[in-house]
Amino acid sequence: MKISGVDIRPGNNIEYEGGLWRAVKIQHTQPGKGGAYMQVELKNLIDGRKNNVRFRSAETVERIRLDTKDFQYLYAEGDMLVFMDTETYEQINLPLDLVGDAAAFLQDGMMVMLEMYEERPISVQLPETVEATVVEADAVVKGQTASASYKPAILDNGVRVMVPPHIVSGTRIIVDVYEREYVKRAD
């Protein structure tokens, strides 16, 4: 589906110069002289490169649709991750860098969503939040105000996050996977 260059929105997947790209940030600019344009920061879906491109309203790009499919994470094998299709029970191996920094939050049996283009995996989407256990939490410094007194803590997967003072070692918490932030205490 062709769209105008100024109709690109963050999250749109487009085909540009023979590659698959996702719009990360956009900025509409109207200079005092000349026509308006859309400054778009693109991220390559295959190799992760970033590119800044200006699109004028007269330019068109091909918007692509990615197919999504549910998979279950099974285990890590070296620098490869093994996933299973929940419908056909086929297993596929994907490189660790396809998941990125969120790989630390992968848990055995976790349901993930694979984005595919022409039957080829492009990216792996984990759930927005996961439950983790705090294994180490620093002591609270007395006299700090409640508003900004977050303290560092290390989770069972080795990730370091900032948590409120009432969280102690052994507490189960909900963590935002992509922001790596404390959300709330797990029930």
C-alpha cells in the first residue's frame, strides 16, 4: 500500500531503498522557505541500522504489513534461541540479537510474538511486563524524601533496576521489559 511521505507515523513499517524499515521518530517541519517535509528516523528491521530521511509530501513509500504469529520460548543454545510454533509444534532457532536487550527477560515457556515478512522472522516481541524476583536490594538511606528515593536492586535474571524503598530481597515484582523499570509489586 503506497502512502505519502508525510503520512508516515511512528511504528509504521515501510520499504525504502530495497530494505525493510520501521519509523521510530517523526518530526514535521515547515521551513520559512520551500515546501514542508517530514524528518523520519528509520530503523532497519533486518540488521538494526538507523537512518534519518526527509520525505516531501509528493514522495510516496510502500507501507508493508508484517504477519504476526504466536511462539513459545523453549531454551537458549549458545547464541541461538529456540522457539516453538504453538500451532504446528515446529521449532525454529533464531539469533540472540533478534531479541536484543530484552533477551535477559526470556523465561522458559514464555509466550512471544514473532513478526514475519514473507515467512521470514524479522523481530521477537516479548510481553510488555514480566514478573521477576529481587535477589539483592541495597539498604534504604535514612533522611531521603519518599518522592525520589528509589534504590538499585538486582533481579534473578541479573538485570539491575531501580525500586522503591519498601522492596527487599526475595520480593516478586513486575518489571517493564523494554524500559527496564519497576512497575509494581507482584500479587
